[in-house]
Amino acid sequence: MIGAMRREHLSLAQAARKVGVSPRTVVWESGSSLRRLPNGRYVARATDRLQRVVRMPTADGIRDITLRSSKDATLLGEYWNAVHAYLAKGESAGLDRFRGRHVTTADGERIELLTDRASLNHLGSAGVLSFESMYAKVV
């Protein structure tokens, strides 16, 4: 929801309505990601440290990891788009910008983004890579 406020330039009330919660709940759950202006309105900060569980491909398959950086979450989302373009359309140029890049988990582990075409082909043909959501299901 904070990401939607950033991307779509939504107000706090609009973002809360979009996901079906009260603005008060949004402030409570993500207060550190919001900044209150002198006029009383809330705006999303440029980045946040909210914890999110996401999925990422590794040479061994899909791995659920916890990120605390919105910058890493954005990078991973862009990476997923490039992986999808590669597997669905054969567009491999998008993967090149992720070579040598990594994300850092909440535990401080640095995980390099998988750009090896053979590994991605293997995961794709095994049906391991699903593009329904990069976010892990939390039960």
C-alpha cells in the first residue's frame, strides 16, 4: 500500500480505501514509512524498512526470503519482470542489467540475482517459476 502511494501518487485515504482498511490502520502498521506534513496530511517516504517476505529464484529453486529494504524489493520486482520477459518471449537483454546485482535479506545475507540462462531455462521448464506473485504466502 505504501508502494501504491509512491507509484500512483495516492493519498493515505485513497490507498487505504484501495485495500479495504482504515487510514488509521495504515498509519499504525506502517507509520515509519509515512511522513506527516505540517498541514496534517501523510505522504509516503521515498524508501522504507518494512519487512516483506518475497520469493526469488536461485540455482536450487524458489526461495522465500525476508527483505527490509524497499529498494531491494523494487530491484527484485524489476528482476522478476526481466526473468518473465526472458522465459515468455526470449528477451534476454533485460537480464544483463542484473548480472552481479544482489539483494540483502533482513538477516544480512547477500543473495546474488540468478542471471544464468541455463539455470533459468531449467527452472522454467520444471514449472518452478510462477509469475502469479513474487510475494510469499504467509500463513
